[in-house]
Amino acid sequence: MTVTEANEVAEHPDDLAVLEEPEETPGFARRVWRGASERARRLTQAAFRPREPLGTTSAAIVWALTVFGLLAVWALLYAFVLSGIQEHRTQSVLYAQLRQELAQATAPFGGSIEPGSPLFVMDAPTGGVHGLVVVEGTTSSQLTAGAGHLPTTPMPGQAGVSVLLGRSVTFGAPFRNVAAMHPGDIITVTTGQGEFSYRVDDVRHVGDKLPTPLAGGQSRLVLITSVGSGWRAGWAPQQTVYVDASLQKGAVQPAPAGRATALVPGSQPMKGDSSGLVVLVLWLSALLLLVLGIMWARGRWGSWQVWLSAVPLVLACLWGATQAAVWLLPNLV
Amino acid sequence: MRRRGVVAGVLVLGVALLAGPSSAGAVGPSDTPAFSKTETISRAHLVAGVSTPVDTRTVTATVSQTTKLRDRQAITVQWSGAHPTGGLVADVNSSAASQEEYPVVVMQCRGVDDSSAPTAKQVSPQTCWTQTPLERFQADYGFTFPPYRVDLWARPADRTAQAGQPDPFPSACEGQAGSATHWVPFVAADGHAYYGGGRSGCAGIAPEASLSSPALQPSNTTYGVSDLSGNGSAKFVVQTADTNASLGCSDTVACSLVIIPIMGISCDTDAAKLPVEDQPGDAAADAFALCSKTGFYKPGDTAGGSVDVEDLAVAGQLWWSESNWRNRITVPLSFSQSASVCSVFNSAVPAYVYGSETMAQATEQWGPHFCLNSTLFKFQHVQTGEPQAKNLLESGSIEAAFQAGAPQTPFTRRVVEAPVAVTGFVVAVEVDDVHGHPAATVKLNPRLLAKLLSESYPSNSSMKAAYAALGRNPSNIAEDPEFQALNPGLPTSILNGEQAASILTLSSDSDVIWALTSYLNADPEARAWLNGTPDPWGMVVNPRYERIVLPVTNWPLLDTFIPKDWYATGTNPCLTGKQGVPWLPLVSSPVSNLATITLDMQFDIANPLISCSNAQLPNQKLVAMGRQAPGNRFIFGITSLPDAERYQLSTAALQTQVSSGAGTKFTDSTGRTFVAPSYDSLKAAVAMLKPDKTLNTWLLPYASMRTSSTGAGAYPGTLLLSMDVAVEGLPKADAARYATLLRFAVGSGQTPGLGNGQLPPGYLPLTTTNGGAALTAFSLRAANAVANQTGALPLVTGGTLAPPVPATTGGAGTGGNGGVGTPPPTTTPGPPTTTPPPTTGPVVAGATQPLGSTTGVGSGAGGLVLPLVLLLALVGLLAGPLTGLVLRVRSGR
């Protein structure tokens, strides 16, 4: 650039971007460059001679970092806020379904139960559980509904130890406060076989004594969730915690045969659901296609129009991708 | 079309229907006949008080099996020394066959041939079964002394003008009253006498009888044909009370097989000792001329469609006349207990095993062994498709299932697949050669099977003209040069050959179809042809089946071509104007179970639903083509080997290996190995079974069977039958029953035989010499695992998969719990050391259990993901702009 040319440019700073923009500059780099140049212009008020734009590589780094940051913010937003909204919605749908099944006496309580179907309603006022619908299955994806029943165990109200797993951080965190219950607190469960009240015996942390073995024909409920300690408390749990409760009110019901005897992988406490990986890849592919589409559309369409139509799609893809990603996390988180 | 078929069949029937030893019978007890008897019989007229011999013969009859017979079972009757037969008709079971001259009549009769037995339990013409009333009634409307009235040996009462006439005379039979009649009522097991009364059946017929013949399920009464040397044989289908209650044979009601070599009536026209009204008198000369006739036809001549021209004196119709009846050879028959015996004698709740039809013959013999033994229990085999049974087992709806092949995906439940029997599927063939005899052997290769299955034969010339894609293909398999090359001596074109354009197979899901299609899929020739490469003669696959993915459990009907122009011609009124009915699926017309296929093959019923019944009437509909005329049959069907053995179906030899000439035209079977189902070929296949770790059972290696030396002799249709039972979660009592059943199945249940608790023909006994030691040893381990119900799963590769560790109240749960084969096997059963005892189930009161302490499950790296994401957010959002600023400042320098 000659001095003359530079002066001309300086006299028309607004043309700077247009003049200096290389044809092949990718869109994002172009925007960075323009934004930076305007800031610089405000800062320096033409006291400096115009500067070289940022190199393509540098701009890419800046943008990549920013985008990753934004994605991470989205992930946190989803994990702590949006997933709760999703769980709330799921719960109300399941509640409506279960309410009808209970009324028609078709709520399942034995045999082979479709994973993910609502089983019963649970209330534990002191544990912060109110009208929670518990579903069959405890994989990370099934627990997005809130809490799940371990399929190899009997149903509450039937003889034996019934095990429920629930999340403590994400997806509405239905079991966030169950570890705060005290012996003597009441857990009420309404299944297709009736209403049962359980009295909390103990809250067991790692190292505590196991409860006494259950005598034949008795019923016990075990809630499992996760807790964190120290700086991880409340948002990054690292250990399981158990709440044991014995049947206090309600007669033990017979258990129809044909219950599952094996678990699908990822049903045990703190296991992730690796099936989310496939889903995640698909959502990310969709996201990639969408980004390419936006770039293509911006060349032919106005910015506003593009963003107006793209933002909902981007959000939907992000939502799906984050949800699948959360499936990979431990199911009690 | 039927008439021409019959005529063609009759024309080629020439000598007899005797050749063609069926290839069935190879997988059963030895071929030594169970019964053999020789009798000298003669025909001698009484002329002026002097016995004048006409003919004397020494007849020997043998019967393949006489004891432990079961319903609808086929047995072979053979004879020699009989008078050669004339006036042959194609269907020796039809009532028309009774007009043959000098037949050997074989019939099933209730009672024993023992003069010391009570009269009611003795065999007599009145207790012998015929399908139509025509076969037990004679009337003459002009002449008063037909041959049966001048029968030398007949009782006086049988020589009266209206012998055996019902009293009172049924008014419906007025038209039947002739100058001389003879009635042979059929006395049913309940004592009721059905007088029949000629073609119309005016005096009543048994419920199982029919007026016309051939009925859909033909009569077993056989008018057997002797060849010019007097030899003959017949396949006789015995009936028990289950099929024929009027005849009523069972394990408690004795019955006999009566073989009557017809010699002709010994005439006595003087009738010196009879009342005068029964003496021919002036008519004696005419009566003797009629009675002493020796045959209208020459021996070996066919009736050629003519009727009522035979010489009655030597015809099969007079089988009941004493001159013939006294020459009978009576074979006592005894029957197995009916399959329904268990529901009659034992009302206890049975142990149900669902699944494979190929197991049915075995369980029919095993069932009574269990239910009749008070120390055992009742078990019931509910026959369903194997995939369905496996799904029910997987879902926990049932407790045990018989499978004929491994599940497509491993069981996720802890289920052991314990071998209980080895058998095979067979291609049953009812094919007659150019002489009208059943073809001795039929050879099929996978490509021919693929052609039959894939609707690639256009089936007739109209379709061939209409369907361009198949326009160059042979109309049916008989016209296919590949089939002709492998099977010389069979007709190369057949009239109305739709039945030869398809193979009768299953419409439902079945392991049999999986095995069959696995065999096809492993064959390069068949696979290449299915992929679209024409065969060396230019025949192509139906485009709808091109590149079909095999194996499958259900063979799909994919063709959709509708020959509208041909339908419009009105050839088939049922299809005229039908725009939505493709033709080839009608030709295929699969059925839902193997038993139906077996029945169709036993009675030569072609199943293509293309005959228009009640044509042009409002109730017109498409029905099966129906029975094929003997001598002109050409049908194929898939069924099981035990069925083929019981009903004596002929089976095809299947190609195992190709040593030369693959991919080129061939004119004979040189270079190709074909194997029929037999003990030896099943044994060779068992030797090739490979244990499969993932599915935890043995599989037949179809690929290596095509190349290895053992494979050349191994029957490719071999099926390993296993009983699938869960090894955890069953009630103890049920588990004990299934364990007992398993131990029996591989123990005394493998004793070959026809009695209760024995292994029927068609199954290879799993003995050490037959290579079944590994299979039975595994089943015994499986029986223990089933009895224990600990969840420990025996593995076919050796060792045991430790019981699964359910997530427990203790919270630990690191043990594998997935499907079979995913967790590493350990050789010692027992809970993994890191976990406390499972306490998910109710613990027996009073049981002591060491109290442990709660072990937690750490969240591991997964629990740190959220903090990491937060870190990433901070880094990204701070570092991005910061870097930008830094770069800006640097570049602004």
C-alpha cells in the first residue's frame, strides 16, 4: 500500500472494510475484522494510520474460543435450567398418563414392563419430592424423566427390596434433597396395587453399616442418588447415597411373575448411557449441516432473514445434542 | 384339466405303481418287515358236485410296521405271488379302483381274526372301512343270480336275493331295490350299522365316509396293483379313532389290517343244499358263465376311463364275498396311546414348552411317558413358530421353548440353549417319472430351490407372454434344463404345471426358513443368481427378489405383477376383472404350519390357490388345485424329517458340494455331490457343528460345509433342536421339572423306537458314536443350571458364566450384567468378590447374612464433566476476546 493510497483510505475510513476485504475471506473472519476495526477506530480516532486486519488463522482462534465458550455456557444453561424445564414437562405428561392408568387399573405392576413407562407416584415431603412420577428403567436416558425404578427389583408394595434411582443435579433434580431426610420421615407411594407408606430407616453414606437383611414377605424401599462434598456439593456429585425405608402402612402385595432378570447396560447407579453417543453424533451432524446452510444462505439472503429462520433450528439442534451428551454422564448426576 | 391328467397318468401306469422306493425310511428302524405271512389260496368251481380247480397261488405279504402305530402314519404293505391285476386306474384309493380285476385289497378293519374271540370283537367285512358306500353294496337290476349269489363259500343267508338288506327297508332306497342285491353294512365302534346303499348312500353313511371319491383326504382302502409277476406294494395310511371314530381303532380297541388277494368267485351254480328259491335252476348256465369269467382286461391293461365293463367275478368290488374274504391275510395292528391321552388321564397343570414344530413327533412320544408316570409330571408342547417362542421367552412370558436354530440376537435374559435332538428340514417331493412311477430320487441344488422360492417360474404360458421380466424363463421346474440335467427320466413338460412352479413353504416365521435360506445364501451359484446373474441357461431371478438379503425367518412374497390382459380373457372367472390380485403369490400360497404341508404332501394336494370353485356363481372363489392324479404328480414342499418318516414322504437329496463345472452349463450331476437325509448324513453334519460363543450354542458352518471333506456327506438341512430355559427367575418347582425333562431328553429319551418315551424315526440319537457326546454333556450341565436357578450360565465353549450381579441395596454393582457373551466368563460360579451378596430378592427369614458396610459408586470422570464445562466456558469467553485484543494491540504496534 502506497502512502497516497493510505491517505485516501484514511480520508474514507468507512470504506476501509470494503476496500480491504479479500474476496475469499470467510464470513466469520470478515465480521471479526470489521468489528475489531471499528473498535480500533473508535479508540484511536484516526490518530493512527489504518492497520492490517487480523490474519485468518488468528481470527479463527479467537472465534473458536468464543464459540466454545458460548457452547459451554449453553451446556451449563441446559444442565441446570433447561433440562429442569424439560423434566417438568415430561413429568406432567407422564402424570396425566399414569393418572388415567391408575383410574382404569391398568397401571403396570408386574410382568414385562415397557421401559420408560410410568409406574407410580411418589411423595416424600421432607425430601422435597412432591407427586413425582417414577418410570421403569434407570439408564441415564430414562432418568431424564426424573426418577426410575430398577427393573430387576420388585415394585414398591411387593415383597423384597425395591430400588429407585433419581438425579440430584440435572433434569429437575428430583432427589436433590432426599439425603436430607431423617429416620422416621414418611415416603408415600401410589402404585397400581394401592397406596403404601414407607418409613425412612436410615440414610446411608459410604462406609455405613448395611441394613439388616429383610425377612421374607417384607418390603423395603431404597432410594439411590448422588451427593457431592466440599466444593462439589450441589453441582458436581462424586458419590452415591442410599435412603432405606421400610413398609409401614399397606399390606404386602403379590408380585406377578415375569419380571426382568437382567439389566440393560447402563442401568446401575452412576453409569452413563452410551447409546447417547450415536444420538449425539447425529445431532452434531445436523448442527454442522445447519452452520453450512447458514453460511450459504448469508451469501444470498439478508442477515436478518437468515438469523430469524436459523436461530430456532440452531437452538433445537443444540438442545438435542446437549440432551444426548447428558445421557453420557452418570445417571444420578 | 383333471381328466386329461388322469388319463395321462393311467396311460403311463402300465406295469404298476410299485417302483420307486422312497428315500424316506432311511432314518428309522431297520427295514426288516414287522410282519410276513405266506398263504396258498385257490379258486375252484363246484361243477356237478366235483371241485374243479381254476387257479392256485401262493401269496406272501409283508408289512413294515404293525405295532405302536400312530394316527395317519403310513406303513408299507408288500406282496408277491398274487394274480396280476388288470383294468388299472390311477388312484388305487378311489372307489373306481374297486372295479380293477384281481387287485390285492388292503383295508383296515376293527377286530381280531381269532375264532376264540367274542363275535363282536372279530374282524368281519362289516367292520372293515371303506370310504364310499359304493364299495360295500351290489345290485343287479336284470339278472337274479350274479356271481356273489352263487359263491360256493358264502353262507346261505348271503346267497338270498336281498342279502343283508336293512330291516325295515329305508324308503329312500326304493330306487336301489333290484332283482338281486347285497348289502354289507359298516358297523361302527359304537355298534351303529351304516347300511350305505350304493352310490346315493340312501341308508346312511358313517360321518367319516363320503359319497364321492376321491375325497380331499382319500380313503385308506387300497385296491393294490400286482404286476405281471404278481408282486406289488402299497403305502397304507392307518387311521386311529382320532381321525376315524367310527372305525375306532386305538390302543384299547384291537384292529387288523386285512389283505385280500382277489382270486375270483368259486362258483357253485347247483346250490344243492339251498332252498329252492336260491337255486339258479334254469338260469344256472348263464349264472356259471358270468361267475366263472376270468377277466375282461388283460393283466396290466389300464381301464382307460371305461367303467362297468369289468368281470364282476374277479373284481375288487366283491372283496367281501366269502370266496375272496376267506383268502385274507390278517395282520394284527396295535396302536400307541393317542396324543390326547395326557389331557384325559392327567388334569394337572402341565409344564409348557413352546416352539418348534420339528420337535412335535418326539414330544408326541415323550409326552405320555411323562403324564402316565405318577412320579413325573405332565408336559405339554405348544407348537408355535420358533422365533415367536424365543421372543416370548425373552420377554419372560413363557418359561421354556424349543428352538431349531439360534436366536438372531443373543438372549439378554440368562437363558441356556440345551440341545435335545438333531433332525433336519426336508424338501418333500411327490414327483412321478415318465413311466408314472414315483421318482426314486430327486436331486435339488440351492439354485433350484431359490428359483422355486423366488416366484421366478412364470407358471404357465399366459404369464410367460404377459410378464416380460420372466418371459425367457422356463414355465416351471420340469421345463428347467438345470433340473432336467440333475434328474433324468422325469417328464420335461407337464400339463397345467402351476404346482411345479413353486414350493409349498411356510408363511409364518420359522427357524426352518432361516436354516433353508442360510443354506441358499452360502451357495455361490444360488447367491449369484439371486443377485441378478442369469444361470448358464439364461434363467433370471424375478426382479422383485433381486439382491434379497438372506437368511430370513420368513420368506416374503414380493411379486406384484398383475397380468390384466390375461385376466380379462376370462380363462379364470374368479380373476376376471380383478385388478389387485397378482398371480404368482397365488401360485406360491404358503401355509402357516409344517403340519399342513405334511398333510398336503402325504395326500398329493397341490396348494396353488388358482382353481375357481363355483365359477360364474356369486359364491365363486379361488381354491387350491387339489389332489394330483397319481402318475402325474409334480409337487414340492418344505417339511421336517420326522414328519417325512412318519408319513413316508419322499425327500429330495440336496447338493452339498460342487467339485467341477460351477458356473457353466451341465448335462448331468457329475462333479456335484448330493446327500439325502439319513443317519449317516445327519451324523456327518453333527460332526461339523461349531460352538458359537456369542449365541452360546452350536451352529452349522454352511460355508465350510461346502468345502471340507466331511461336508460332502453332511446333510445341509440338519437342524439342532434345543430347549431354551431361563437359569434364573423361575419358580423352583417349575425349574425342577424342566431340569428333569432336559435330563430325560438327552438320556433315555434318545433311545430310538416307537414307544412312549422313545425317539421316533427322523431324529438322530445323540449318542457318543453319533458325535452327540458334547451336546448331551452340555445339556446335562444346563439341566443342573436350570435346577439351581442361580443365574450361572453354562457356556458351550466350556466354563460357566458367573451369576449376574444385580444392583443391590449395598449400592455396589460393578459386575457385568449384559447379554450372554458380553461379560468375561469366569470358570467358577459365585458372586464376584468385590460385591456384597445381592439382597434384591426377599431373603428367607432367619437366614443369617454377614452385615457389610455400604460401598459407594464413585461418579468418576463423569462427575467432573460439569465443572470442566464451566471451566471451558470461562476460558472460551475470556480468552477469545482477550486474544483478539492482544493480537490487535500487537498488530497495531
